[in-house]
Amino acid sequence: MQDAMDGGAEGWKERQEPTLKTILNKIGDEIIVVNELLNKLESEIEYQEQTSNSLKELCESLEEDYKDVEHLKENIPPHLPPVTVTQNFVSGSDLDPEEPVKVEEPAPTKKPLKEQRNIKEMPFITSDDFSGVPAYMKSRLTYCQINDVIKEINKAVVSKYKILHQPKKSMNSVARNLYHRFIDEETKETKGHYFIVEADIKEFTTLKVDKRFHVILNILRHCRRLSEVRGGGLTRYVIT
């Protein structure tokens, strides 16, 4: 009798083991899913915090600009110097009918100064541009962080091409050395375009040319703000 009871208990145990294993496997799978959701939630919270901080900085900047405008508005000079125009009139009675009228020729105008060349800068990305960037490419970067890098890139572009447009006679030794480097880096593909290289970023900005910087360059290529021209062991970032 006892043997029969023991045998029945063992049979029931064997039948129950597959069911318990199935339940445990499901629980394990659900734990993995919950863990992934928690990781995504944590990343989203960090992204939202960064966005919130960027918006706070933007609001503070706008408030300062508003205060400056209000200050200028409240402190307009009460009396501005009037613009005076002098005209010389000759009455008909002062003219001698037999004497030809002399028309004074206007004084020759000075030749205008040589027009300053406009330097092409990279446009900032819009919110629509940022929305169109794949999530895997954006990582944890924010819209404002990318535009901050664009601002620094534009600083490098302007600094470089001011030297290139500067008369050689007015250059000091540092500017002359940079000028020759800029000329050596030009290629047929970059002719007529504005471009910089990593050395220009290091020369004219405080940006770090690291992994994060190259991630932002990928985003700018995706948004068609720049393209790359490679050659001679050098990568040229062309403003598009």
C-alpha cells in the first residue's frame, strides 16, 4: 500500500515538473522584458532632463535679451540730431538771358571700398530636421547641443576664410603659415566651396574632436548640412 502511495506521489511530481518549468521560463522572459522597458524608461528620463535643461538655458537667454530690449526702449534719447539737407536755389531774376547757364558738375564720388566677401556658414538644424534623425544616430544628444556645435563650426569657417581673404601684405607670420596650409589642403572637389578640417576645429574653437563630435558630424551629414571630401589622408568637411 505504501509503495503504491509512493509511486503515485512520484508520478504526480513528474507531471507537475514540466508545468513548473514552463511557468518559470515565462516568468524569466517577462523579467527580461520588464528590465528592457526599465532601461528604455531610464534613457527617456535622462533625455527629457537634458531637454528640460536646454530649454531652461534658452529661456534664461531670451529673458536677458528681452531685458536688454526693454532697457533700450526706455532709454531712447529725447532729442535725436536732425538730418539736414542743404539746397541752393537760383531765382529766374538772377539769370542773365544772354549769358549761358553754367551747370556745376557733381564732385566725383569716391570709389567704393572693395566689397567684403560673404563667408558661407552652416544653417542651424530645425526641429523638423532633428525629428527626422534616426533615434540610433541621435543617441542622447539634444537639439540644442547639435546647434551649439554648428555655432562653433561656423566660427572656424569664418576665422579660416577671413585669413584667406586677407591681403598677404597685412599677414603676420602665424596667419601666413595658416594661409599656406589652407591652400595646400584645397582640391579640385573643394574648389569654390567652403570647408574645414579637424585642424581648423582645434585651431579656432574649444571643441573636442572626439567620438561625440563625430556622432554629431554624422547627424549633420544626414541633415545635409555638410559633406565629406577625402584625399591625401585628410577629411575635408564641406559646408553644403
